[in-house]
Amino acid sequence: MKLLQLAFVPFLRAALGLGMAVLVAGCGVSSQMHLKDPSTTLASVRALHRFGSSPGGGGVELEASNVRAQGDQTLNATQLVTLNNVTLSGPGVLQHQSRVQHAQIVYNHLHFAGRPFELEWFAGAAWVRTTWETVNVPSSNLRLAHQSRWSGPTAGAQ
């Protein structure tokens, strides 16, 4: 492997919010569940092997990432949240925990390497798993949980 990059970067709030919205989309949510964790860190590893001796051209790329977040949300007496046919009602505090994992292996091709304009495209396979768990603090025996997995083709350019 010619390039091994290990990076721990702050996970953007917008990306986390989008990821959490995807987690609860289509799951029968009566009220929105919010998770805000500005201290969340995204762990990502990327390995790339280029064929040949030039900096451009084709290669194989393997990438994996993992992010966890947790946070609390207060429900008033009139609010309720439903996920997978389980309902939690207020008043109370919901403790949310979420995790998103991603891995992909792709063919990667870099055009115009070293020039002011570079074009890099990729195509291959990806896997994503998301988990969400919510506990109602006054009665901790009530839990909402959701897990989803997806695997399939992936492609893109930058």
C-alpha cells in the first residue's frame, strides 16, 4: 500500500444531523428525535494502492469509517415518540445513542495527476450499518431501537 492515511477529524454537525435524520426516516416517528453531540469524532482509515509507477492512473482503494454520538432530549407531557411500533411518552428525558459504520472497496482512477485540475473517479462496493437506541430515563425499561444495513454498488467522482 503506497498511501495509508489515518485521520481523526471532528464530525460536522450538519453531517451528523443528516445521518440521524436518515436513521429515523420511515420508522413511524410521531415527534422528531434530536441528537446533538458537538464533541463527536469521526474515525476514518483509507488505504490506496496505485498500479504502475506514476502518481496517476488506476488503483484499488479500501476505506472504513466509524462515528458514535450520544445526547439527551427532554419531552414535555404532551409529546411522544414512536419507533418500530414502540412508543415513549413524556414527561421525561430521552437518552439517545447512535452509531454509523461504513466500509468500501473500489477501483479508483486519477486523471491529470499533478496538474492544477485533477479528476478522480471510483466504482465498487460499499457497506453501511446504522444503529439508534433511545432510553426513557424515568422508566429505563422502555427502549426504542433501530438498526439498518445496506450493501451494494457505489460510485462517484471528485
